Amino acid sequence: MHFVFLIFGIMISFLSIGQKKTIDQKVDSVLKLMTLDEKVGQMNQYNGDWDATGPITADGDKQNQIRKGMLGSMLNVTGVEHTRQLQEIAMQSRLKIPLLFGQDIIHGYRTTFPVPLAEAASWDLNAIQLSARIAATEAAASGVHWTFAPMVDIARDPRWGRVMEGAGEDPYLGSLIAKARVNGFQGKGLGNTDALMACAKHYAAYGAAIGGRDYNAVDMSLNTLWEIYLPPFRAAADAGAATFMNSFNTLNGIPATGNGYLQRDILKGKWNFKGFIVSDWNSVGEMIPHGFAKDNYDASLEAITAGNDMDMESRSYINNLSKLVKDGRVNMKLVDDAVKRILKKKFEMGLFEDPFKFSNKEREQHQWNNSENLEAEKSMAEKSIVLLKNDNQLLPLLKQKNIALIGPFIKGIRDNLGFWSYTWPDDSSRIVSAWQGIKNKVGSNVNLLYAKGCNINDTSHAGFSEAIATATQADVVILNVGEAADWSGEAKSRSNIHLPGVQEELIRAIYATGKPVVVMINAGRPLIFNWTADHVPAILYTWWLGTKAGDAIADVLFGDYNPSAKLPMSFPRDEGQIPIYYNYFNTGRPAKGDSDLNYVSSYIDLPNSPKFPFGYGLSYTTFSYSDIKLSAASFKPGQTLTASVVVTNTGKYDGIETVQLYTRDLVGSVVRPVKELKGFQQVSLKTGANKTITFHITANDLKFYNNKLEYNYEAGDFKIFIGTNSHDVKEASFALVK
Ligand code: BGC
């Protein structure tokens, strides 16, 4: 009898879902039907059985648990067939609540885009948004609902392997890119079948791991947290990111996963975030080794109290949360709030209407080798390549008779994709190596010579003589070196970020032949290569560029694309300078220059300046900047100051320049950085052409967090800088008056 009523109740509720109710009402009507265990089930997420991105817990019973309503979401279940199979099982559960399928769609799915740090170097927000859009379209067609991206962690430490996943060191650029990526993933809205729910991660300050060692503790002032590390998260929340992921690290002694200040006070409180928060992989359980929780019962209590809604892979919630409620330790309201947030997203995704909406074989196939996506990928790759050096205009190359292609990456195929990319059976035929791209570009009149020279991390010089002989026969040499593709990424911290093995020795040996040498460096982070930077005439930073890497590289080498990218991170001269970033504080004893050692803040064995500064990147053409023209010497809150420069293309090629605006607040109630990026504009100029670039500055742009963490501007004197990178700038002064 009881059972009959229940079924009737479920039918009534689900029928009423179809009627004109708001999503919140629909959520409430489902919640009413749920047992405590079913609620906790919605807060539980397991890895699929096919792939893993963290330490696996053996569990042969997952399907049964889905059937029992003990699972709300799965990650790493790939492809329409698999997602459909598991969703069918969810449809056998009592309440038929659909599963959410999440996956790390970080820089593409089938079409792999440049690693996110490389994309950030483009400073091209539309292109970055398009890249995320395409990734979403492809993954959503394969049954994925939710990407664990964008990673919006600011990173000032290139030893940290995860710098490749983010947008670099700057909060302003990072915030704009966070917004572009959220908009790209979520498209026109979650109800559409080509939208992925975004997930801003890792909340928060994960990028500041001490010593650049992944998962390490983070200790920072609240001013730095608010000023540098939180803005991209705020931007993601404001852009409507459906979800957030918390992080593995402690922040000032409290694990992010159990951190109520971050999750309840800031994100769900001050920022009014309405989505849900997922833990990182086992980060609920990891509060035990952190020394913050005694056991999983305790960890669950800390996590839910602090605002963590879904437990990824630690099984803490599923095994303890119901008991915590029954023991009176957790208020049911907290569970209800978490479940509502999760169900709401499932409704917004349209999964209650059609749980298989994303599992569509035809759509999956249609997206398989989409030529438009590949074209967009090539374009993004071109925009990501940074020209670090080009003495005597060695680049672009002419199609000379004999070109030697040397180095461990020249014929690399899968290498081009970098960490967080997917392997497909036909990778070897669809990914374009540098060798193949150049071969396609130069045609049969050019003789391409090849020698590997050495492996990535060799100690042996055995391949050098062949490489030298090959170089000797050539008119020009292209040398492709770098770090292994899986040397940056999660758990890929390195204490030594010099070019690995004997690669720099190989460069010296080839350079000694007297042939013109172009070096291309593949990496997911800033590397150190001082000898090369000081001697070799032409250097391109080629990161991990994705499916069409070789085509993009060939376009740049031979001048079909004029490089326009700018570094989103400072490149150190040595690991000893790390953390290194352009927006540092002046100190009371600032050095006057790199050789000033007179009781100033400097190293006696190393300049303070980076090898290549934030915002740096050359073009085949040159740009000149006029002095800055200000609309006034001072302005008041409520008014707008305009600053303009005339930028002229003074070189021989058409080109794109990213004009960067920085300010410095000379005196503050807390000290301010020597420069802060406040704006940039990309301008495309034909050779000989010029354009006036105008920036508008208001008092709001000059706000910062004072020592009470109030966000406001302070009247006083400012400097303004406009230029081609954070170092080479024109300068002017203005005042903000009351
Ligand atoms: C990573 C996350 C990722 C998750 C799921 C974790 O180890 O830190 O960035 O989204 O695994 O793959």
C-alpha cells in the first residue's frame, strides 16, 4: 500500500515537472521525494572504469550503486556508448535521476588546441573563447555534460607543472581569459546540447604551492589572495560558471576543501554563487593526511560544513554523511542545499527531460573530423607561438634549397598535444608534426634533411656527429628542442627547469657550424635556456600546439603568419629567481638596475630582471610608440581619464601588436606593485600604417584592497605606462584627486 502511494507520488511529481514550474520548484518537487541516502547519493561522484586521472579505488560495484541511486555523477566516462550505457542504469534507479558526466576537457577533445598557457599567449579573447566553444561542441556530442575547466589558478612559479593549464601570472589577463573560457564552454546556455557546464578550478590559491611542488601547502596574506589569486575566480563566477572545484592545498593552514571562508563566506556568500562545488579528486579524504580531520566521518563533516557539495572519489560522503545527519552533527538543511544545487544543474542541462540528450551517435560522428574545428585550431596555434628573438631578420625563412631539421621533437606526433589531451586510434595520421608541416609547406624543390641529434633527456652525445654533418649540408637549420610533453601537467613539478639533457649542448654544436640556426622550444612552462637566448639568432616558443601544430609552425617559419603572441608569464634566468613576476613590490631598497648591488634588494650572483618579461613577444615587423598623451593631468572619481599613444608599424611586414597599459599607484595605505596591467588592445597594422590607441581610465580601475580588505581607490599620484611588454613602455604621470 505504502509502495503504491510512493509510486503515485513520484508520478505526480515528475508529471508536474513537465508543467510550467520554475526550475527551483521542479528541484523542490524532486527533493521532496528523496530519502536521505538518495540525497547523499547525488553528492557522490566516482571515476568511470575506463580511465583515471587520480589514484584509483577498486570498486566492482559501481553499476549496482548507480541502480540504487547512490551516485549523482561520474567522471572519465568517454563516448556516447559508455555514457548511454550508464545513464540507462541510472534510469533503473527508483527516482530515475540522471547522472552527470564530467571530464577534463582542458584544451580540446578530439581536436586538441594549444595548451591553455599557450593560448593565453595569444591575448586573443575571441580566439580563446572559440577554442573552448569547439572543445565543448565536440565533447558534448560525445556524451560529456561537464568539463573540469577552466583552470584559473594564477601561477608565479614555473616549477609548478600545472602552469600549462592556466593563463599565467596576471590577475587582469587571467580574469578576462577565465570569462572567455566559461562563455566558450557554456555557449548559449546550459539547455543546449552543445554546451558543457564549466568548472572554475582549483578554488583557491592552488597555484601558489610552496616551492612550486604540486599539492603543497599555500601560505599567503589575505591581500595577496584577494588581489592576485581570487580575481579570475570572481570573473568566472560572474560569467555564470555552473560549478567550482575546490583544491588540494591548504590555505593558511586550512584545506581548501574544508575552508568555509573560501566556499561559504566568499563564493556562496559574498559572490552569491548559485552553482555547486565539487571537491578535487579525493580532496575530502585528503584532509586526513593534511592533519585537519581524524577520519572520513570527520572529513565529511568539515567538507559539508565548509560548503563542499559533491565528493569526487573519496567515498567519504557516501559512507558517512547519512550517519552525520542521523547523529545530529550535520543539519539536513546543508544536505538539502547541496542536493538542490546539483539537481538544479541537471534540470538546467535538460537532463530530466531527456537523460540521453547528450548521447547521440550521429552528433558524435558529425564532430569527429570537423574541418572548421581543425582550421580554428591551426589559427589558435599560430596566435600562440611567441617570437622571442629574431636577429638580423633571420625569420621568416626563404624556401632555401637545403633545410636541416634537427632535434628530438621535429618528428614528434603525440608530443604536440601536451598534458590533458586524449589519445585516439588515428592520432599518428591526424596530428601534424613539425616535419610534416614544413614538408607540406616547402614543396618538392626544397631538400629537407633530418637528424635527431639526441633524445629529450639524453646524457649521450652519440647523435651529435650525424646532426653536425646534416647541418653542414644545409643553408639553414631548424632545431626543435624542449621538455617532454608529460613533464608539465598535474604532479609534474620540476626543481630544474633548464632545457633538459644535452639539448643545449646540441644547440651549441650546431651553432658552431656557422649555419644560421632557428631554435623552436616546445614546453608547457617557461624554461631556462640562457646560452641559446644569448647566441642563437632566432627563437620561437612553440609550447604544445595541438592537432595542427606542424602546419601552424610552418606558417610562422615561412611568413604566412606573422607572430603576434606575448608571454603570459615571466621567464626566469635561473630557478633561484622564482617566484618571479612583473607586479612585485618595490621594497625600501630597490636596485637601480641589474648591476646595482650597493646594499639594495638584489642577488649578488644574478640580475633581478627576468630573461624575458611578462607581455614580451616580437613580430617580424617593428612597432614604434609615440609618447603618451593624457586628457588631463588629474581627474576625479566619476570622471574618465583618457590616455593615448600612436602606434606605427615601422617594419616591412603587416602585423598585429598587443598594446599594453599598466599603472602604478605611487603611495598607498598598503604598498602597491611597481606595475599592474589594466588594459590591452590588439591592433592590426599594415606596414607603414599607424593608429591612435586610446585607453579610458576611471577611479574604479585604480581600486585595491586596503588593510581592512576594503576594495577602494585612494587619491594620490600615479604613473601610467603604455608599451609593447611590461618592461618596454612609455611613461606619464597623473593624479587622482578627491
Ligand atoms: C585534478 C583536477 C581534475 C581531477 C579530475 C584532479 O587530480 O587536480 O584538476 O579535474 O583530477 O580528473
